[in-house]
Amino acid sequence: MAVPGRVAELRLRIAAVAVLVVSLASCEPPAPPAQSAQPDSQRIAAPAFNADSAYAYVERQVAFGPRVPNTAPHAACADWLAAELARHGAEVTVQEGRARAFDGTVLNMKNIVGTFHPESRDRILLFAHWDTRPFADKDSTRTREPIDGANDGGSGVGVLLEVARQLGVESADVGVDIVFFDAEDYGRPEWMPSTENGYRDWCLGSQHWAQNPHRPGYRARFGILLDMVGAADAVFHQEGTSLRFAPHVVRKVWKRANELGFGDRFNASPTPPTIDDNFFVSDLAGIPSANIVDYRIQVRPMGYGPFHHTHADNMSVIDRETLRQVGTTVLSVVRQP
Ligand code: ZN
């Protein structure tokens, strides 16, 4: 397949530019606050979404410690995520699975699914990964220690827990499934040579679910992935794999963000294709899915923010306004798909 090959190759290139990303980003001043591209008079009404609640949900995950498969904090956080979805009225399915990591470690995975309106045939899938990186392989110190994953892992889950809370207060017309995928971030570390099929080291939870959905024959109209949606200076460009599999979903989400006044944060320029859970959900499960991801196209040839896979990915990265704009956009799409 063309894209995975290209993407695997791009993954290799990430390693080469990681140092450049960190050094460039660390000497640049923070971006100015985003200005709205949409005049106030043309804006549509925003659904209720509480950014303080989303922030607290990120904080709570980080407080468990790194959520690395086969560890006690991971197990405790899984129980809490399932209980929290149930508390907001979702029917909860915890899908357990096993996968072999790049180093042979057998990972005990839990994909956690919260289902609203289980009877509805018209469904929307929202997802994020809840595990965190077991290494700080792009950091300069303590590279073998796990990271907090406040942004990479915590932010997407935090926003979706607040979406779940809002759906508990006021239900949507369509069925909604919120899936927290496990073992997304257990891919081969930077210090090891990459392999041609190295992209398959990543997204183990979503690969498992896409081939064994929590309900046989599961279908959804479309999916939206949230990944690294918490940084103050995040800009969400249109991600290449999403544009390949789900251009109509990308258009829908970015148009809505613009109508809500978030047009500068949701930028129409594309990124190269990347490997993330949306690739496997789109390709293996056949559910066209868009990724809202903080990918910095201004960093050549490609790259993520300076926090990425370092110990800097802690609560100091997380910004309520970014969480609010992402959560409000996603919830608006759910309420008016
Ligand atoms: Zn990651």
C-alpha cells in the first residue's frame, strides 16, 4: 500500500528532524492568541462545553502517573475512565486484548468504549488514545523513563470525557460512541533503527478494535480523532491521512470550527500523511475518520511540538482555551452532524 509505505518513511524522517524541532521551537516566542477568521455576526451558537471540566479531566489522568500498559497506574486509570463514562449515562464496554510490542513485550490492552443511544443505527465515533509513551525518547534527559503525557494522550481523553458529561446532561439525536484506545504510543523508540513495517508498532489498540469491533458489524457514519489538542499555541492543519480517507469529514469539522469563530486555529492547509489511530479506523474498519492533531507544518520537513515524547509534555502545556475550542467544535458536530 502506498500511504503506509510513505508514512513509514516519514516516521523515519521524524527522528532525523526531532532535534531541529526542539531547537527551533525553544527559541521562538509563543504564538499570539488566535484571532477569529469569521466575523461575529456570521457565527453560529456554540453548544455548552466546560473547559475547566475538560482541564480537570486531563489533570486527573496525569495524577495517576504515566498510563503505560502492564503498570498499576494504567490499570487504575482504566477503571476510572470506565466508571466516568458510566456515570454520564454511557453503556460501557471494556475490550481487553493482547498485542506484541516492537520489543516482544506482550501488552495487556484495554480499549474503553462508552456508548450513547445504543439502539440508534445512525452513529458517530469519537476517539482518542488514553495510554502514554513509555519513554521520553525525544528528550535529552531521562530518555528511558515514561512521560506524563498530559497533551499526548491526556488532552484528547479529557475533552471527550467532557463531551460525555455534556451528552449525559443533554443527549444527542444520533448514537455516539466514545472510544479510548490503548497502546497507541508504544512504537519503536528513536534510539532503535526503524523498520519498513515499523508503523505497525503504533496504534495497537485501534488496530485490534478495527479488526474486532466491540460490537460485531459495528458501523458509524464517520469518526473524529483528537490527539494532542491541549497546547496554547496549537494550530490544527488538515492532516494528510484524514484528507485521503475522509475529506468530507475534514471539511465538515473545519467549516464548523470556522463558523464557531475558531477559524485561525483550524487552518485549511494540509499536512503530510501521518500514522495515528484514524488511519487504522479508516483503513481497517472502513469508518472514514478525521484527525484533529497538533502538527506543526512550519517545522520543516515535518514535526510535532517541542513537548512531543519528552518530559515537557506535562500539565504546563495544557491550555483551557485550546481544549474549549476543540471540545466545542466536536460537540457542535455531534449535535448537528
Ligand atoms: Zn505520542
